[in-house]
Amino acid sequence: MQVHTDWLLPCVHGFIAQSKLSIFGKSIYVTLVARRSRQFAGTRFLKRGADDKGNPANHVESEQIVHDASTVGHGHGRFTSYLQLRASVPVFWMQDHSGMKAKPPISMNRNDPFFSTAAMHFDRLLQKYGGPVIVLDLVKKKEKRPRESILFDELTACLE
């Protein structure tokens, strides 16, 4: 079926904002763009881990663009960009929400001894953005009862 382009509206699920600053008389524009991935999308507590293609749940790409607009024209001046990605740990894991607990237990729902899904995810990142890829682990590693630390151990093994 052919659809005429007049009927299509491209959209981004995310956020965009721009601010103009004056620093020592120079006009500086700071733009923030956050885009959610359409791959393996869902609400934060219902989608966890990664899918078979290495797409992690809750993947958000945030870019900060700074434009020194002291020269006239949008295509002129100096630009800098910083990109940060946030996503679920890219291995097979889940949380059971049927019990309505404040902190549902985390379980590893599939065995992936070679971490092939995570490898696909990191390969895609390297292909799209180049290197280096810096992983900042925000998962708890020490707990009285192992919960998030299960993910910490899995992510550590994956990255090694």
C-alpha cells in the first residue's frame, strides 16, 4: 500500500529544549535533545533487559549541543556535541510485577553464556558512534539480600 507523504508526520518520542546564553558578550546556544528508542520500547517497570537483537529496554540517547553563534548565520560559528546513552543492562533479565511489591525480585530469565545480545548492542554502538564506549555502572554491587547485585555480577562478567 502506498501512502502519500502529505499524510505522514515524522515524530520523535523525547524532549528538546534550547537556551540562548550571553557569555562575555558572545551568544551561545545550548540545545538538549533526548530521544527514546523505538526498539524494545515500553514502560520502565515492565520492560527490562534486552531483546534477541541486542536492543536494551528503556534506551534514551541524550545529546547536548553547544553553538558559539558569535558569527552571523546558523551554519557558521563553532559547534560541540556531547552524547550520553542510558539503557537497561543489555542482558536477559526481568522483574516479576504480579506481586505488587515495592522492589520486585530480579531474575535472569535466559542463559546467554557468550553474552551475544550484549555483544550485538555494543557492536551497534561502536558502528554508530565510534569508540571509545565508556560504561558507567549504576547498579548496586553490595546489598544485604542480593537483588541488583545479581545484575552487577552479570554486567561485570559480560564486560570482561
